[in-house]
Amino acid sequence: MARNVTTRHKVTATVFAWIVALIIFFPILYTLITSVKTEPEAIAGFSLIPSGTFENYVTVQTQRDYFKPFMNSVVLAVGSTILALIIAIPSAWAMAFSPTKRTKDILMWMLSTKMMPAVAVLVPIYLMFRDFGLLDTRIGLTVMLTLINLPIVVWMLYTYFREIPGEILEAARMDGAGLWQEIVYVLTPMAVPGIASTLLLNIILAWNEAFWTIRLSTTNAAPLTAFIASFSSPQGLFWAKLSAASTMAIAPILILGWFSQKQLVRGLTFGAVK
Amino acid sequence: MGSITLRQVSKVFGEAKVIPSIDLEINDGEFVVFVGPSGCGKSTLLRLIAGLEDVSGGQILIDGKDVTHAAPAERGLAMVFQSYALYPHMSVRKNIAFPLKMAKMEQSAIDKKVEAAARVLNLTDYLERRPSQLSGGQRQRVAIGRAIVREPSAFLFDEPLSNLDAALRGTMRLEISDLHHQLKTTMVYVTHDQVEAMTMADKIVVLNRGNIEQVGSPLDLYKSPRNLFVAGFIGSPKMNFIDGAYAQSRSARTAGIRPEHLGLSKDSGTWRGTVKVAEHLGADTFLHLDVDGIGPITARCDGEFGAYHGDTVYMTPDESKLHRFDDKGLAIRG
Ligand SMILES: Nc1ncnc2c1ncn2[C@@H]1O[C@H](COP(=O)(O)OP(=O)(O)OP(=O)(O)O)[C@@H](O)[C@H]1O
Ligand SMILES: [Mg+2]
């Protein structure tokens, strides 16, 4: 039965959707607006009309170099994602295609580590980083980001792999494919959409991760999250500059997200809608 | 060559003994059909032969060679799955070529073989399409094409036609039988459709709860079922089973008479019954009757007979076609 959608319903739904979208997007919008205000304007109170100055961007760039934290962010996000995929693809593959009695428990245990508050392990991790000389190093942070996102990556890949019908892999086995040929010619091409969206999501998560990156870095390895944070300094709040820094920090990931929208949505709803 | 021998093959899943112990001989070039109710272990048995499942006990020999522990690819068998199991990211051409590519055959030889297979299966116009752009019947033909290019020593089919509609099933049935006559390769075919079993098989293996109830040619099974299970399973509509005085008078626990072995008349006969439901199929009519002193009986009669709900009909069972079974459900011969 076709559903009876009247124009009035459609208009109401559209208006409602726009309102919700605007509420969700508003903080980002306000950051954008604030970034083109002068400092006095920024603290003057709520206003949607800026004077339109780009001074903040210039100041931010001259006070602190944007390029270095940007590169750090790229290295950390991409590096940790690749590292996580290298570990997670074989593990998810094993769990999806030759599960044992404990597979479900292991998956639950992995997920449970994400439920623990990060602060709880701050001190031991900080001390470990200090003793191994990993503080403020790209390697240390990359490993840290890999580890904190690994459970999610494994879970996502596991769910995607489970969607691949086992009979297709069995057909490949019958057709004479060895384990590697099965992975290379059959499994991977079929898993590409899932792997791609896992990759994108993990890059976004790693890019935005602020708790550990801020605490375990100072200057050399500091990514854009630390760059933003450095503008909320004890000398006072520079809201306009903070907003300009934030805008610069989120812009790359926003652009990436925009262009990969389709892939992300397809990946995240994989299996739900065939 | 493609003879397959099973020696005391068993399969246990956790606690469940799905296949207790099976001995079976499949000769080279034979078309063997496994039939049985859902869950009786047909697919499991086929997968054991394929090597997709490890045996829990026993031995599997192909052409006299022990392959019990060999990987699927080493057994030289090809399988066609119920879900077709085509590679969705490859064109029809690449799908059919895949086993040859795995065998490291030269590209020019691959092309020749793929094209020959496509011609046999009427797929030439579809070689560049993806599986998702094909109809069910075409997909099934691609799956068969992928199986035949390798020239396996035997084909394994797991309910290959059950996703197709009735008309297409009929055509594909003929195509597979035809293919068997052309290739003369051993085929092991799983189905629960007994029309497929009866029409295609050289040899039918009736399975029940992981045990072989009977092995024989379709007509063997039809004419002399070994026990109640086979008698009830082979033949459509089902054989009528009659207990009580009638069976005892023929010194049996249960008597069996097929619906087509009842002579029908409007005015005289051994049994008198009332028509409950009449199924008119055109050429034939199936009458579901309530017979005095006997119980419910199904009879098959000519489409011209003209009996309807509520009519009284007389029946005379053809005693020479009567089946008799003892207390254990085994057929009494002679
Ligand atoms: N991997 C498995 N783990 C546990 N039990 C299984 C497994 N595969 C099959 N079984 C069980 O083995 C029995 C036989 O299954 P099988 O698939 O061989 O039946 P089948 O005869 O092919 O049935 P159908 O006609 O429905 O396809 C079933 O009871 C099933 O639940
Ligand atoms: Mg089955």
C-alpha cells in the first residue's frame, strides 16, 4: 500500500528537519561567525552579525604556526587508522569466518574497554609514556590513538564481514582459491565499502580525539586539538581567536566528511538497506 | 573419472549427531540424487564430500584415492550452491573464468573455455554484465558455467533450482539432465523436490535423520520401497497407509496403496467413500475421500471422472500393487 503523503505533511516534516539540523549545526555556525568578529565583539554578548574581519586568522597564524599541528593531525589520524586496519582486518576476519565459543566474549570485552572512563588510566599511561620516552612523540600518540580506536574498528569490520555470505567464500574455496587468493580476489573487493567507511570514520575519530592528544603532547607532536586548546590560555579568553583556530582545525575534516558523505552513509547502513 | 566412496562417514556438530554413519558408493558418470525431509543432513553430506566440512569419522574416497583430509580445491569437484554464490563484484565472464585463473591457466585458453561454456549455457550476450543485472535463471546458469569450465571429476548441486519459479525450474531441470548426457560426468544433486529426484536421477538416496533409508533407481523406490518412510516419501500424492482390520486381513501391520492404484467407479467397488475435496488438475483429479471403515484416502483419477465435494464414490484397490509393512515399518516381500 502506498503511503498517503500530503503536501502539508511534507512541508511540516521539512521545516522540522531544518530546525533540528540548524540546532545541531548551530555551535559550528556560531564558531564560524565568532571567528570573524573582533575580540571586544566576541565577548560583548550574543550577536549573529560580525564585523567580518579576518584579523583573527592572521593573528592565529603568526602567533602559532598552523602548519605543524595540521601535519601532526594528519600523521596521527592517518597513521593510527592504517595501523588499526592492519591489526583489525585479520582479527575481524578470523572472528567473522571462523568464530569459536569465545568470540562473542572477546568482542564484548573489547567493547567494554571503551566504557571505562579515560581519566581512570590517565596516570598509569602518562607514567608509561614518560618512562618509555614517548611523551610528545608522534609514534607514541599514533600508538595511543590506534589502541583507543581499535575496538570500534574491529567491531565495525566484524559487522561488515558478517554480511558477506559464507557461501561465496566457500565457492571460492571450491574454485581452487587458497587462503590468500580468497582474501585478495573475493573477500577484500566485497569488503571494500565496509573497510572504506571504517577508515573514514576512524580518521574522523582520530582527528577529533582530544583527551589523550592534549595530555600526552606539548609542542613537537601536538595536533590541532592541542592547537585549539592553547588559545584558551590562563592569560584570558580570546574567543575570537579561539574560534578562528577551531575553524581552521575542523575545516579539513569537515571537507573530507562532505566529500565522503555518500561512502560514509552507505558504509554505516550497510546490510540494513540492501 | 569420478567415483565417490563414503565409508562409515559421520558428522557431529557439538552435541548433535547429524550423520551417525553412512556408507555409500557413487559410480563414475552416475546422476545421484539425495532426497529427504528438511534438516535430514543432505546439505551436510554434500559439504562433507566437497570438503567444506570436516568429517567427524570415516573415510571419503574419490576415484579410489583417500581425500578425507584434502582441501576442497584438491578434490577436483565443482559445486553449485542454492544461493548461486556468484562473485558480485565480477562480471559474468570473470565469474566463469575464476576457477581457471586460480588454476593458473593461460589467458587465451581461459577466454576460449569461457566462451565455449557461455555458448552452451546461452550466456554469450551477458558476459560483460554483473550478476546483479541477471535474472535468477541466468544467475544459475552462470553458477553452472563456473562449475563446468574446470572439467571437474564430479559436480555437486545443493538445491540449485529451489529459488526459481515453477516454469523455470522445469526448463532448468531439463538443461541439467541434458548437460549430464553431454558431459557424462558424475553429478550429486541434493533436492527435496521429488519430481526432480524422480526425473533426473539414475540413483536416488533417501535420507532421514542422517541415515540412508534406501538407495535405488527411481522406479525401484517407487515399486518396492523398503519401509514406511520411503513409501511415504516417494510418490505424489503420498501413498495411503491403512492400519487395522484391513491390514490384518492381509497379515500386515500397515497396508499401503498408492492413489493411482485405486480403481474408481460411481456405482460399485470394495470401498465406499465420500469426496471431501476434489483437486482438478486438468489431466488428473486428486480426490480426498473419507472411506467407510478405513479412514481418509487419497485417490488419483482421470480428469474426466467428474467427482465433486459430497459425491459418493466406490474404490477397488489393485491388490497386486498393495504394499505391506510389519510392526517395525519394514516392507514384507512376497
Ligand atoms: N554448522 C552447523 N552447526 C550446527 N548444526 C548444524 C550445522 N549445519 C547443519 N547443522 C544441523 O544439521 C542438521 C542437518 O542440516 P542440513 O543443512 O544438512 O539439512 P538439509 O537436509 O540440507 O536440510 P534442508 O532441506 O532444509 O536444506 C540440521 O539439524 C542442522 O540444524
Ligand atoms: Mg540443505
